[in-house]
Amino acid sequence: MSTVLRFWLLGTAAFLAGAMIWAFVPVLVPILVLTAGIGGLVAVIVGFARWLERYRGVRHDM
């Protein structure tokens, strides 16, 4: 009987994991892509600002 129960639990767990992936992937993937895109854009802007400071010779002595 324990073998049948083990297969039942494994099947149920696989079904629930598949259902959760099917439900959340269409939501999470665009959010992750958008977050990575914004992070890349910020990195480019910061790099450009630092290059511009070096080009102009701006010094920030504190």
C-alpha cells in the first residue's frame, strides 16, 4: 500500500508543480525580462555619465 501512496504523492506533486509553472511563468518571465532590461539601461546610462565626467575632467573632491 505504501508504494501506491508514494506514486500518488509523486504524481500529485508533479501535477501541482506543473500547474504552478504553467500559471506563473507567463507572469514572471515578462517581469524578469523587463527588470533585466531596465537594469541594463541603467548600467549604460551610468557608464555614459562616468565617461562624460572623465571626458570633461570633472573632479569631485570631498
